[in-house]
Amino acid sequence: MAKATSVEYGSVSRSDFPPDFVFGVATSAYQVEGASEEGNRGPSIWDAFSNTQGKICDGSNGDVAVDQYHRYPEDVDIISKLGFGAYRFSIFIFPDGLGTKVNDEGIAYYNDLFLTKDLN
């Protein structure tokens, strides 16, 4: 058996980056939004996968996740307070999962997220 080794890294600070460097955060819709049965949301491929018995060892899924669908103002406030200048996120707006129709309630949610004061 290989022996575990420890690697020590030096500290990193904001001054190690150019002044115009933008730090950011990123999320995936499935990983954070939750609200799997709200807002006219249809199932995604990840909903189907994670809700199939035996696919996830502990049976967890993203049905609630961190509930960003309901808590996005708090989440955006935290991102802002931590000093991040960018937020990249994925969107899920097709209730049939195929892109044949757009979910108007999903569009309204993302518009609200885009217009959150701390995000602008």
C-alpha cells in the first residue's frame, strides 16, 4: 500500500493577482436550485438518474438541494459579501427536458435572479 504524503502549499492572497483579476463562483442548476416539483419545472436527466433506486449510494438527490429557488436573494447576498465579482450558473428552462417548450415560470425565476441588487 502506498504511503500517503502531505504537500504543504504557501498562502495565497488577493495581492498575488493582477488588480483587474475577477474572482467568481459557479453553480449548476441541478446542484443548487431544488424545487423539483415547483414552477412548472420538468424532470432533468439528473432527476431521472438520481431518483432511480441504486444509482446513488445514499439515495440522495437534488429535489431540495440548497433550495436556491426560494433562497436566491440570500445566496446572492453571500456571494457579494464574500467579495466575488462574477457568478456563473447554468439554467434549466425546458419543462419537457427536450427544449420543445420554454418554461415561463423558469424564465421569471432567472429574471428575478439576474435583477437581484447584489448581483448587479
